[in-house]
Amino acid sequence: MPKIETWSDDEIIEAFSTGGAIKEQAVDHLINDFIHYLPKVAKKTGLSQDEALDVFTDAIMALIDQTTSAQFKGASKLSTYFYKIFYFKSVDLFRKNTTNQIDYREELPEAIDSESLPIKKMETNEDINQLHQYLDQIGEICKQILLDWGYWGYNMNEIAERAGLEGSTQAKDRKYKCLQKLRKLIQ
């Protein structure tokens, strides 16, 4: 698949919906295109570079979610929309870091839904870090297959090709076995 040097907002949104290699290229393009916002927002909000980088990553993910779920209406440029997401998420983190509020709610553990995809359960940075550790434990090929399938949205033929497998059937079997390994580690 050819690499696109210039992307329109519509092409980026379409790439997110398509998934696979084109989605990966679109995400890389956005990161490279929007990374210049990082020092500006960090300075405005008083966040460290590491904190701002974490928020930047969260903002990219939020942008992908909002464009694929049609929350982005196209009333502004995608870069303007992203900047707003990034800035407000940064302000939220700054406020969280600077207030001493006591949370009196009792946290109840969530019930584990064995039918849903484990990757989609991970909501916080700690969970994501834990997931990275689990993925490292199940082996490189399983890590690649699950990320290609669950995160990048590759189809089984593409996964088979990228993993050096014989076909989509073998990729499906391997994905199932990898998911079983991951579920055992998470439980």
C-alpha cells in the first residue's frame, strides 16, 4: 500500500474507519503533523514534557474514537479539533494534579466479562502499562497478532501476511490461542 504524503481531513477519517495498514499510516501522519503542539500546550498548562506526551497520546486516541463514532461533525479542521481535545485534556490533568480533593466514594471491583475483548477493558494508563507487560509475556508473535487485530484493525489476511502465517484460517487459530493466553494472564 503506497504511503500518502499529504492527507486531507476526509482521507484521515476514512483511513480510521478502514483500519489496517492505512489506519496505521494515518495515525503516524497525525502524530508527526501534531507533535509541534506538545511544547506549546505543556508550557501553557504547566505540565511536564512526560505528562504532556501522555496527554498527547490520549488526545490522539480520543480523536480517532470521535471521528469513527461520528462525534466530529467537520465544522472545523481536524487539527483545530485535535488541539481543543489536547488542550482541554491537559488542563484537566493540571487541575487534577493541583487540587487536593478527597474522594469519599468506595470503589467496587468491576465484574469480569469473559466474552469481551481484554484490550477494550483497559481504560487507565496503569491498565495500559499492565497490558503492555502481559503482551510482552505472551510472546512477540502473539503481541503482533493481537495489536494488529484489536488495535490497528487489520483483517485476518493482512495479519497472516504480516505474521508470516499460511492464511487467514491459521491467523484466526493463532489469534484465538493468543487471546486465551492473554485472558489467563489477566485473570
